[in-house]
Amino acid sequence: MSHASDIAAYFGACPVCGQGGVVRSIGRDHWFCCEEHKVKWWGGSNLIRHEPMTAAEVVTAARYLKDFIEVAPYHPKANQR
């Protein structure tokens, strides 16, 4: 099993294409998104260790995700039963 499929199994994937997506952080909150389908789903808070974001980085990330549609993630393993 690849690392990408492990991430998708845990955090969910795009409900359109089934891909795990890209993670974008806004402060302590982590969002996964599918850039192709312009959808996002919340992954959690305080999960990824990184240096504190500057105010400019938070604004940039929020602007990037503002036009994405929030969806419930697809969980590949849950649907393989």
C-alpha cells in the first residue's frame, strides 16, 4: 500500500475521483483538497507539525481555498467491504 493511499484511507479522498488530495493548512486547521474538482474536506487540527504560519501565509491559504466546495470525504477502505 502506498503512502498516498494510506493518507486517503485515513483522511478521506475526493468523492469525485477518489484521489487523496493535497493538504493545505490554515493556521492549525488542515484541509485536504482536490485541485481538479475544486472540492475540500476538513482533516483536523494540530495534526501536522510545522512552524507557526505568518498572517500572510494564513491569508494566502484561506484565499486559495475560498472557492473550493466543502464536501464529505470519500473513504476508499470503508467502501471495499
